[in-house]
Amino acid sequence: MRKSFRENVRTELEFFGLSVKELSQKTEIPYQTLQNYLNARATMPPADYACRIARVLNTTVEELVGEIPNQKNIEKVKQNARIITMLEKIKSEDKKAFLQLLASLSEK
């Protein structure tokens, strides 16, 4: 089943750890306008807004509207599964060090 624009945007926001407020700042689209698109008060943004959103989320408008399968999301899920499998094999004392390293890298 095909996902809607708002579902796909929310999935991408979650993946990148972005808030709607941050997306608003990066796209220069008013926060309330984005909220309307993401809460189904409006169906789809105009093309220029959709392009800005797609650019910030490193995807295409076609993927956001569900016209083509989002192969990238499938790859993200596979990659995350591999990472989790590897993490499960790490000793608990090493996990703490790894998480600290990961936190410092994600702040850059």
C-alpha cells in the first residue's frame, strides 16, 4: 500500500532526527504551513514547497508523494538491521563507549 505525502515526510523527518520546526527553518516554509500538510489539514504543498522539502530530506518529490517506491527507505531499513545485529554482538562495556562516540559524531 502506498503511503501519503505526510506519512513519507514524517518517516524522513524521523530518520534524519529533524523536527518540523527544523524543517521549517531549513526550507523557509512557515512552521504552521508545514503542520497543516503533516496533519492533513491541507493535502499537498505547492510544487516549490514540495521541492524544498524533498531537497532538505535528501529525497525526491516523487518518493514523497508515493509515486515511485522509496528504494532508499528499504535500504535504510536493511542498513539499520545490520547495525542492530552488530550492536547486539558488542560487549556491554564497549556499547557505552560506542554510544558516546556515535553521539559525538552525530553532533557534527
